[in-house]
Amino acid sequence: MRIRWPRRVFAQVLLVQVATTAGVLMLVTGLFMAPLGSQLDHESMRQALAIAQTTAAEPGLPRELASTNPSPSGPIQAEADRIRRSTGALYIVVMNRRGVRWSHTDTARIGQHVSTDPSRALSGKDVMDIDRGTLGLSARGKVPVRDSAGRVVGAVSVGIAYDSVRARLMSTMRGLLLYAGAALAAGSLVAYGMSRRLQRRTHGLAFADISALLDEREAMLHGIREGVVALDACGRVRLVNDEAQRLLGLGPDAAGQSLDALLPPGRTTDVLTGRVAGADLLTVSGGRVLVANRMPTDDGGAVATLRDRTELELLGRELDSTHGLLDALRAQDHEHANRLHTLLGLLELGLYEEAAQFVAEVSQEHRASAEQVAERVHDPLLAALLVGKSAIAAERGAALRISPATLLQERVVDPRDLVTVLGNLIDNALDVARTVGVELRAEGTTAVVRVSDDGPGVPPEQRELIFAEGWTTKRSPAHRGRGLGLALVRRLAERYGGKARVTARAGGGAVFTVVLPEALAPAADGARQEAVGGVREGAAR
């Protein structure tokens, strides 16, 4: 028999609400079971870890590991078997630093390598997990065994037979169904009352019309390529479309929360909440350059729109860099022309030895400069950036000096981020100074970038303000805005968990320091030496 879908709004809403109530009850039942199972799993792992810690604390265990061989009749197997029987553990495995068993429930496996990876416990860490081994699925705890000097000489792994909580909950399903049935009946009565009230409030409007209106609104909001954030009178998010979630890094549960709770303090939050007023305001959020506008609504709320200008900003900066490189190439063209004229004159005068010496000196000068950068900075993008900026500085009549402390041999996780940081700092320094110093070094996996200049410096009261979006003392070019370079530098530093600051330079000027933790990934010694050799060989060629 075919079941017909009711056409009246009252009947449709009632049916949907009853179905929703039933679904919620099923979801709540599942949510009740899941955390209980996780809690029991955690308790089993904690119990296994406690037994492992007690076993590892036995005073004679390190000495017996060093002085005895793995044997079913050995003292370690006897002690482990005693503890296993008294605690009810599935197994207690004592191993040496190579992962060879000294004890096991199955004595035939004594002297063999353990079936799971023991590296974390042998490195000195306590481990809790649920894994499958030779005796099946078990809740496990692993701890290191240390001698009197604190050195790790082995590890203890304890497993407890894993009994899923879901099987236990099946026995209580009858009681759960009774409670769920009562809740469903109560929910159905409430749904009936709400549906009757909805029927009166909608004045008989067809359900299809309401659905069409909602579909059109959703399609419009989520189809446009601009971010839209709607706020109520209390500053809480009423609506946020997909593009706004992407640009601001918001989750799908942002509705109903205030912007101050969703976004970190800064210019982006101030613009969206209305604390900073204006049209087409530039701001930086998560490394993206945004153009924001805010329009109040009649109910006291507001609607904010966001446009992504990151690509345009990057193109503008690339255009600036291209102009600088073109100027540098034009200057080098004049310089090469003068050198060619000099060489031609020496040849026409018959001074062949002097001509050969002149060519050798010129080529050696450029090669030495490039080799110096390549030997100290092994990342090709960063090395190329420094060589290019040196040419631009020379064309402007300035000097770009690489500090003797510069040394970056480690592999850079994302060279583009360091290029952005270093390029912005050098460009700002070349705009105001005649001498610019660059220091780029590694401290473990942390990259430290320091750019100093002999310019006018930064007054103490402006040393935090200069990192704010939109703050600048320079005239903006026609193709893009100013006041974003240092803001991007600070955002990149904060993304890595580091910081960016400016201090005064001895003798006048400013020193910008950017610390980027975890920006470097140290390679293995062999791979590092091979990479260093390859860079030096390439520089020599």
C-alpha cells in the first residue's frame, strides 16, 4: 500500500517533528553509549599502565635484565608471572633495549622480539593504547625501565583483556527502550502543540512556498564569492556563509556565538563588530588580505561583507618586485656596457694580458658574492632572494650586507613563508636606509630572521603600532594599499608560534627580529651532508 505524504502544513510539521524526536532519541542513546565506552577503555589503559609502573619499579629488575638471559625459568619471568596472576592482567612483558622479551604469558615467545613497536617506551615515555598483539586485542600500558643512574635499560608492557562496553550495554537495551518510548510520547505531544501554533502563525501559507523561499536564500548566500556575516543586536553571529567561514577560519557551529569569542583580538574583529568604522577597510586574517564593509540593520544588528584580496595583494607585491628587478637590470646593463667599452679599449690598445685580468676580476667578484650567499643559505629560494635584493640595493645606491652569523643549513618547511618575511623586511629597510644588514640563522628547528638598517628608526611609542594592518607612513601606490607588509610578517610569526618585534640599533636605525619556531626540519646527517655538498658543487659551477 502506498503511503501518501500529507499536504497540509500542520500534518507535515507534525510528522517531521515526531521523526526528529525519534532521531534525537536515537542520537542521544548513541552519544550515551560512546563516551561510556571511551571511559571504560581509558580506565583499562590506566590500570594496565599502573601495573606496568609497579613492575618497572622493582629494585632488582634492571640488574636482572643486565645479568641474566631470557629464559622461561628465569627470575624475571617468575616475578612477571606472579604479578600477572595477582593482578589479573592478560600478559606482562619485560623487554631489553632491543625489544627482546624476558617474560611472556606464552613462554615459547620468550627470547623473541616483541610484536608491536616499543620505541616510544624505550625512549623514556609512558604509553597507553589499545592494540592487537599475539594474544589478541588488549588495553596496554608501556613504561621504561631505568637503572640506578636513570638510564633506560628496557621496558615493561602490560596488557589487560579488552571487553567492549557495547556488549554490556546490550543487556540494558530493554530499559533504554522504555525510557525512549516515554520520551517519544512526550515529544509527540509537544510537537502536536507547536504544529497547531505554527498553523495559526503562518495563516495557511503553503509549505512548498516556505521551502522555496528558504532554498533561494541559501542558494544566494552560499553561491556568491563574497563572505557574508550577519550579526544580531547583541553582536552574536546570526548567519555566516561558506565563503566567510573559509576567509575567517570559522567552523559550522559559529552561529549564536559572539565575534569576540570566535576571532582573536585585532583589526579584523574590530572592523566586523563596528569598533572601527569606514568603507572598504583593509584587514588581515589568517594570512589573507581582506576588504571589509559593514552595514547596520533596522533591528540593531549588522551585515558585514568580506572580499578576498590576497591574490591581488600578492600580484601587487610581485609587480613592485618586478619593477625593482627591472631597475636593477637596467643599472647592470649600463654597468656591463661600460665594462665592455673598457674591455674593447684594452683589446684595441693591444693590452691583452690586462684585458684578461680585467675579465677575471669582474667575473670573480660576482661569483664570490653568489657563492658566499649559497654557502651560508642552502635554500635556493632564500638564496635567490638575497642575491636579487643585493642587486636592487646596489641600483639604489645602498648596501645589503650579509651578517657573518648567517648560516641556514637545515631544510625549510615552507620557504615561501620565510621569503615573505625576509622580503618585506628588506624592502621596508631599503626604502629608508643606505645600509641594510641581514642575519638568517637556525637555532635547532627555529629560524631567526634579523634585518637592521641605519635609517631614522622607530620611536618607542610606535613599535607595536607599526605591525597593525593599514598603519603606514608611506604614500600608497595606485595598484594596492600600504600598511600590510609588517602585519603579514607578524601573522606568519604568530602562526608558527613565534613573534616579531622591533628595537633600536646602536648608532641609529632599527632592528627587526622575527622568530619562527618549527620552521626548519633538520635532515639526517648523511642527507644533510649530501645536500650541503650538492649546493656547494652547484655554486662552484
